[in-house]
Amino acid sequence: MKKFRPTPAQRKALSLIKSKTKHILLFGGSRSGKTTLLVMVIIFRAIRYPGSRHLICRLRLKDAKSSVLHETLLPWLEHTIGSKRYKLIRHENFIQLYNGSEIWIGGLGDREQVDRILGHEYNTIYFNEVSQISYHAVTTAYSRLAMKIPGCRNLFLYDCNPASPLHWAYKVFIRKIDFKTDTPIVKPEMYESMLINPEDNLLNLADDYIEDVLDILPERQKARFRHGLWVKSDGCIYDRFEESMIIDPNDLPEMEYYTAGQDFGLNMAAVKIGYNKDKVYIVKDHGGHNITTRTFNTQLTERNWFKDDMPVYCDPAGGERIQEITGGQKANNAVDPGIDYINSLIERNRLLISSECTGVLSEIWDYSRDEDDKIIKVNDHYMDALRYGVFTGAQSGIILS
Ligand SMILES: Nc1ncnc2c1ncn2[C@@H]1O[C@H](COP(=O)(O)OP(=O)(O)OP(=O)(O)O)[C@@H](O)[C@H]1O
Ligand SMILES: [Mg+2]
């Protein structure tokens, strides 16, 4: 049997977890031991508190299964308690321990998954690789941290490789400001984070991993995966977008007219766009997770979203859902022309984004292409809504300039 020996950095993270904090994020370069430590914390807690229940979730169940369940959780269960003392209930994706505790695995981005995993209460919820998960998806899970086991302090755990400095996790955990309002968060002491990098895990890495793999990465990837820095992504699609293009909502001019963009799915995202002279202003956004189109439209109405005759350009794949959105009509979904158009606005300094549009901002510097020039379909809901709203408007000749 192999004993778990935490690295000095993992030991430090452990004491953070044992402090009175409720939300703990471990962020940093790749292979630094983040996931192993958080999985071990869950195993310890499951053993220590008989009958407790714990959830490990990622964006996609298949990634949770391959990288967390098979690479980390099962091997460490094997090393620590041995195969006779736990059982994997394969079709349900959970593990039952000898003492009645359960460890569930799920994907918050998979529709058929969400109701299943959020149908239970837990003592620990661990969000793995939160750079990919929307803030709405994370917060819908919050109410499920409600299981009561005597002596057990319930915890939210998070890990990720750093994303862009506009990402929600950077705001909440590093800047300690509210995701929506940018004001200081209530009870900042409840949110703690720790940087942990590959050199903190040298003992458990192949000799040449840092030199041969991480050191030769392109600049920004190296910043993220070697040094754990929050920077724009490599292959960033809206690379020329700068922080100076974020505008205070009080400084928005009177608009001549508006359009909106609407993306459907498990993550709903809406973006409202105002036009003044030759400038395009992203004035508001709104998101939801795992709610019906009708409910979402009601929320928009309550937020005074709709303006007379404002066209809402919707994801054309939305089918009948388009009719449930006030002013809904099909958007032009030409991806590359849409992106080129938005980039041309950015380059001419004609696109400004209100600081209240935290969904759009949270995605804009992570929205990127992979080595094969394909758009990475993660964290792109607001980016789609933005494109539908801005580009279809321009195509329809609404933008006269
Ligand atoms: N305390 C430990 N004892 C033995 N091996 C460990 C320990 N901590 C981490 N490792 C090993 O180091 C490697 C990287 O660990 P892990 O997957 O936890 O890193 P990570 O920071 O989550 O990486 P990524 O950023 O790629 O998700 C794995 O092979 C893991 O088994
Ligand atoms: Mg990991």
C-alpha cells in the first residue's frame, strides 16, 4: 500500500483547507499536484465522516471520468483503503465506501447530468478545472452543499490552470470582488486561493517534464502552465481587446437604438447592444444555467431588457425556443465573418463594453482557437450571443455607418 505524502506546497494547501474558509481555489501550472491533493481531501473526508456525500464535477462528465476518476480517484482509493472497501457504481458514476460515504462524479455542462448530480445534497463540492465552467453553473450548484453530518464542516473546493485576468475566478478569488458588481465581496475571508506550480511537485514528475515540455511552450501558454499566471490565452480571438475598452456604465451615452443576441443551451446567455454614432456599446448581459427559455425570458423582462422593436438575434439552432424570446428572430450564424466584423470594430476602437457585462468580459480573453485554428468550444456562450447581436445587426443594414 502506498502512503500519500503531500509535497510541501500540498501541505500548505492542506492547512488552508483546514482553516475556517469555505471556498478554496488551488490554481497554477500543470502537473503541480492540485487535483491529487483535492481528491485526497475528499477521500479523507469520506473516510472520516461515515455516511457523508461528496461531489467532484467538471464541465464534461467524460473529462471528469478520464482525468479525475480514472487517473486520480480510483488509484488513490486503491492505495489508501484498497479495492475491497469501496465499490464503483459504474452506471451511476459514483463510488460507495465501506462506511456508507459516497463520492459522486459529474459534468455541470451536460444537460442529462445536471439534474442527476444536483438532485442530492453534499458535504463537499469540488469544481475541477473551473477555468472552463461558467459562474452560473458553479453558483447553481451552491445550494446543494447542504448535507448535515455531525462534526463535518462543508466545503467548496476549486482548481484550475489560470485563465485570463477577466475570468470570474480571478475576480472572486484573487481580487475578491463580486462577479456581477465589481464591489468588494461580502465575507472575503471565506474565499482563499493558493498558487501551486510544477516545481512544487518535482518529486512526482518525470525528470524532463518542466524543461522539455513546459519550457518550450509558446509565451502565454508558458506563463499559464509553467508559472501559473493569469494572462490572455494563446490564440485569443479578440486579442486586440484592451482593458481601456471597458467603460463605466455611468459613462454610457444615450443610445440611438439597440439590438440583442441570444444563445440557447444548458447555459443561457444574452447580450444587449446599444448604438451611438459610429460606436457599438455592449451595455448589459445576462446568463442562466439549467433554466427554461420561458423562465429566462421572464428574467430578462424583469430586468427591463427589452426595448420597443429591439430585434433579438437568436442562435438559429434554437428552433422553437426563438419564439419564446420577446422580439426573437434568427441570427446570422456565419462564424468567421462575424468574428472578423467584431475584430474590425475592436481595431478601430468602435466597440466598448460596460464593466457590468461580466459574462462577456469573463470570456473575451479566453475565447480562442487551438493549434488547428478551430475555435475551442468551451466558455463561449456570451461570445456567441455577442456575435449574433452585433453581426446580424450589421448584416441587416441596421448599422448605417
Ligand atoms: N503527493 C503526491 N504523491 C505522489 N504523486 C503525486 C502527489 N501529488 C501529485 N502527484 C502526481 O503528480 C502528477 C500531477 O498531479 P495532478 O494531476 O494532481 O496535478 P494538477 O496540478 O492537477 O495538474 P493539471 O494542471 O494538469 O490538472 C500526477 O501524476 C500525480 O499522481
Ligand atoms: Mg488537475
